[in-house]
Amino acid sequence: MNYSKRFLLTTIFFGIAGQALVAQIFTTKTYPKDYFSNPMNIPINLAGNLGELRPNHYHMGLDIKTQQRENLPVHAAADGYVSRIKIEPAGFGRAIYINHPNGYTTVYCHLNDFNPQIEAWVKQQQYNLESWKVFLDVPANLFVVKKGDFIAYSGSTGGSQAPHVHFEIRRTADDVNVNPMLFGLPIADNTSPVITRLAVYNRLTSVYEQSPRMLPIKKVAGGYETSQEIITVSNAKVSFAVGTYDTQSGSSNQNGVFQGELYDNDKAVIGFEMDNISYDDTRYINAHVDYKMKTNGGPYVEHLSELPGYIHSIYKKVSGDGVINLGDKAVHNIRIIIKDAYGNSSFVQTKVQWNGSATPASTAAGKMFYPMMLDVSENPECEFYMGEKCLYDSVHIAYKTSAATAPAAVSAIHTIGAPYIPLQDAMVVRIKPNKTLSPDEQGKAVMQRFAGTKKEVMAVEWKNGWAAAKFKDFGSYQLLVDNEAPVITPVGFANGSNISHLSRLVINVKDNFGKYKNFRAELDGKWLRFTNDKSLSFIYKIDEKLLPGTHTLKISVEDEAGNKSVKEFSLTR
């Protein structure tokens, strides 16, 4: 099958009885083909694609495997100019952005060294700004590139877990990511998506106050169907979610799918499409998947319905939001079609009917909060505020208090909601301490959230005796007074060391609450560039800044409470 036929998205499928079912929810995408080339000199083998499901975000590009190696050459995918450069400990690590005259921007991430000219310029900017972490706007005429020009070496910097190049295509005008697999890149794909599970939800209650009913499915020609011919439910409104993944030809790597479409009695209802997604909206993945199921250790399933708090969503509504009304008590033929970016497809189908019984009222504890509404819960020693964009679905938020046991605690423990209820925007938590704090103690106070083994601390703002901080997850919260400064530990050298045999200096930093900031290194009173990839060790690769002779290296670092550590080392080279 040639590319154009496989790419056609308005393909005809056939239902159980042989009737024609035409997929009309999405139209064919028309992006420029053959404009962008493979940025690597090796065949494209994907470890991830745009829309693949990741914790708290959609994956926003292609992860191109680099044969388990680093330092392979990376090339400009088309003519253009380097417009931005980012260096950060997590996320992209080291990244180059190239603007192209056709209105798109390509992004290349997790890189090692840039080409020598770019590398030298970036280093100079870091010294000018006295910051290793940078996001630089590059003058348009500074680094003009042609298609195929060498721009950097591949690596595994930032949030990468193994060597690869993360490659994106964005619209330059609004920085919105489009799907690179729609641009005719040389990616072989003749395999259809796999559907692993089908879930049905009672939509007369919150999706976070239930566990969906998992429907056993079996493989049939071209797709799947439920083992039971007619599924009887005890509520008049339902929605569906699927577990699904896609592969490319010759690869078993389980990547994300491109489209999902829902039909009720052959009538198009709603669909989702992994294209035109902004980084501003990528956290909305938590409204697309069953967040509760995944958080509690289950698999990913993707909703075929739009939750009411999903803004700028990936869904296209045709005749509803994906909630199927079974109030007529008739049998509804449900069909879900899953596609990849090349038009390969699979379906899963079932028949569902309401049995006429009444749905029991929810017994969930706590106050009911609603998406798109500002609301507050006020208690004697704790208050929390929900903004309009915090919640995706209506849900009861429980609150309880318990005695703190941590020696540094200066408040009770306040438990709000459950970790399996996702938040889009941060909520404000205000806590009143259980004793009078001195001005110094207030200045050293932090708010800690914990849930299971996960902990995080935030600096607080004080107002009328209450401490406030913002969090994007529910859990338990308490105020702590932190009087311990971070610990600075040199690796392989000490004060007075002769370091002539060393090629780099390594500094480790630890904090009692696991969060520090404002690391600064100075050599003889001048800022010295230490890298901090993956927020692990701080590393200075010895260069022309450290000449032979005796020098003073000063390291300072601060934690979230403002405690500061400073160490000086006399070093000879």
C-alpha cells in the first residue's frame, strides 16, 4: 500500500452487520511533505512519538533512537537559522531551535556539544549572564544553516533516560507542536494500532469516585469486540476509554496512537487527535487518561469523552462530549476506531444497554468542588482555594487533620483530597501554625506536601499569621521550620589540594528537605561555569579559566528556607 493511500484518514470500515461506517470526524492533514529530512545519518527508529502518554504531559515529538550511543552527528532538517538555545538540568537538557522560512520551527533535544561555533557563543553568553541554565534568543543572522548542516552531537542530557534525539516540529508563529509523522519523514509503518482493553464508566458520578468496569475483549477480523454480546449497565449515562498503543514496522516499541473516534449507532460522537498541542496545555493529559487508574498502579486508558474541565482539548465534538445517554433503554452499538498517523487502523465494538435501575447516590466524603468554578474550603487551621482551572471533573474533596510527628513541624498535618485526583492549575494551601513563631522562625518556615514516599517543599508567604504555598497535587501538608543549611561536598579534592591531575572538578550538594537553589561557584572572585545535568553533581570541566598557579574556589548554595552554605577551597594547578 503506498503512502498516500495509507495516509488517507477518511477510510471506510465495516460494522458487525456489514453496513458501511465512514469515519468523518477528522479530515486529512495537509502538511508539507519532503521539506524536512531525517536529522540523523541513521534510519529513524522511534522510542516515542507525539501524543505518547507520559506522566503529567503528552510526549511532544519524536524520540529517535541513536543505536544506544552518544555523540552521533545531528543535522539541520531544513534550511533556516538557529533562533533559540536552551540548557537546563531536566527537560530538554541541551537543545537547539531552528526557524525555517516555511513557518515551522524544528527543535533538537538531549544534545551533547553543539558545533564549535555555536558552543563557543553559548559559553560566552553563559559567562555574560553568570548562569549555566539559559534560554537564549539567537540573532537571526548569527547561525544560518542549510539542510543537512551539522549542528550538534547527540546525547542523553536533561530528562533523557537513554541516548536518543528528541525532535519536534512547531508552528513558529504560536509555538504549537504539530505531529512530525505527518510531514513525510522516512518512517516505515504498515502496522495497525493494538487495543488492549476497554473500560466503561458511570457518568452520573465523578470519574474519580469510581473504578470503571473493564470489559473483556477478543480479537476479530480488523479489530476487537467484547466477549459478551450485549453489556448491561445499571446507569443511564456511560462513557468509554481504551487501552491502546501503536508500533512502527520492524519495531516492537509501544508508542502512542494518533486518533481515536467514537460512534454510537454509526453516528459520529467525538474523537481525539494528537496534533496541534501547546506546551501550555500538555498537562491536560491528566484529563485525557484515567488518572486515578494510573496513579493507583494500573495501566493507561484514554477517554473517548471530554471532561468538563479540559480546556484547549485534543477532542473534536460532533454530536456530544462522549457521554452516551442510554435513557431510551435500547441497545446501542458502540464502535471506537483507533488510527496511527499513516492511516493504519483498528476498532473495538460492543453493544450496551441500560437495565432501567436507579444509580445509587455517591457516598464520597467531603465538599463537592466543580471545574470552571472558584471555591474555597475554610477550616480552623487550614484553608485551600481551588481556581477555575484546577479540576477536570466534579469531585468531593475530603479534608482531615492529624497530629504532626516530625521534630521540625510547627503545625498539624492537614490531608486534602487524594493523590489520584489530578489538578491542572496549582491550588493555594494556607496553614496556621500551632504555636507562635518568631520572625526568624517564620523566615525559615517551609510547607511540605507528602503522599506515600513522595515529598516536596515550597517556600511560604505569610499573611495575618497564616502561611501560604501553591501545589499541583493533593496529599498531606504541614509547616516545618528548617534551620539546616545544605551540605557542600567536594569529590576527589579538598582544601589545599593539587589538582594538576584532574580534568574536572565535581561538587555534590545535599539538603535535608531535598531542595536547594542559587548554586554559585567563583574562581578568584569571578563566576565559574559548573554544569548540573539531571540535577545531580555540579561539574566544571577544567579549561582556560583555571590557569596554572594557586586559586581560590568559592562555592555557595541556598535552600528553600534561605539557609545558606559557603565553602572555600585553596587549589593548586
